[in-house]
Amino acid sequence: MYKRKDSPKVNDYVICTVNNISDVDVKVSLDEYENFNGIIPIDELSNRRITNPRILVREGKKIVCLVLDVDVQNRLVTLSLKRVDKNKQKAKISEYKREMVAYNILKIMSEKENIDMSKLERDIIFKIVPENKLYSAFLEAYINGKSVLDKYKISKKYSDLLYKYIVDYLNPPKYEFTYMMQAYCLDGDGIYKIKEFLKKIKDLNIMIKYMGSPTYMLKYVTISPSDLQKKEKEMLELINKEAKDYNIIYEINKYERD
């Protein structure tokens, strides 16, 4: 994994490796930063009074900590384990795993193209980090195209290659929603209105499957959680508006898998 050359900030969450445990503190190294160490005072380990820190941590264990104070000159931080929010802890672990995925793509590129990894760190990683997360930049390029890499001033020689490896190896997780909708119209031209109504939904790139009159399955798949939420809201608003315009009676329910 690459090592950042900058410094964490107060209230950041960081991944640490426990190096030494004493009666007064726990000394750690910061996995994401180059030559950065941390100290967890004994009273920042737990809200409960503890006499043996090894109940909570052990040498070699990786933990998520909250940054309380930063000494940039000495590359040293004061940390807390007891103040870590569980949801933010999970988010930090997920973020770290995603960064590993992105870094491994560069390792594959290094091996297959016979490019020294130190060159890729200098010419790609440290042009993206700390302006953005490596995985986030790769995902944006995957969704929106190679031109995304231009804003990081990556040379054309590397950006062309990098985009190829992003497309081939990123394989981002997919997010989806599915709705079951019943829709009918009692007007004389009801069949035509239903057809036009469904076409408006389909124009949002929603997949529609006919399940037998008057039921339809509506499904959308994306690699972006924010896009999923936006599309779901957009679809429901459109259905409500167009149903009124076409005099369509409908009922729609989200389909949840067991």
C-alpha cells in the first residue's frame, strides 16, 4: 500500500498498527502515512477503567483511531480509541479496503507493463493523493471516461494505460433497486396511455419487465450509490406526475429480497 507524505488532521480517522504497549500508553504506526507514529494515552483506550491494555489491543493488531492532536514537525499524533464512532470506523475500514483495490490495479499495471512501482507512485498516486482518494478518482474515470484523469495532470503516456487497467480490473460493486408496479387506465385509449406512460419511465434507463397485466417490474442497476438514490427519486416523481397526466391508476411497492 502507498504511504501518504502529508499529515492527518485533527478528527481524522486513521488505520494504525500497534507496536508497543505499556502501562501508560500504546504506541502505534500509521499505516497510511510515511514515517508517522502515534500515541494512545491509557485513558483514551476505553471508557471503562482498565489495568491491562492487552485486554483491548495487542502488538501487531490493526485498529482504527481518532486523531486528537498532530505534531507535524515530529510526525507524531495523539490518538483515541475510546472516542471512535462505530459507523465511522466501518466507513474507514471500507475506505482503506477500496484504496487497496486501487493500489493493486497499479501493481498489476507495474508488473504487466514492466514499469517500476516507484515511478507510478510519483507520476500517478501522488498527483491524485491527497487531492482525492485513489479509488474515488479511479471510479470517477470508470464512470465518466479517461478525461477525468486529465485534471490530475497525469501524463498521456500513463493516463492511457491507467484507464485501460481501470476498465479491465476495477470491477466496482453494483447497486440496484426493484419495484413492482400495477398500472391501468379505464379510458378508451387506455392501452395507448399505458404504453406512453411506460415509455417515459423507460427513458430514464429503467428496465421494465412485463409480469402479466397489470403488473410490471421496474429495475435500475448502477455502480454509484448517489446515482441510485437520485434515480429512485427521479423515477418516483415522474411516475406520480405522468400517472396524473395520463389518468392512470397505479400502485407501486419496493421489492425487497429475503
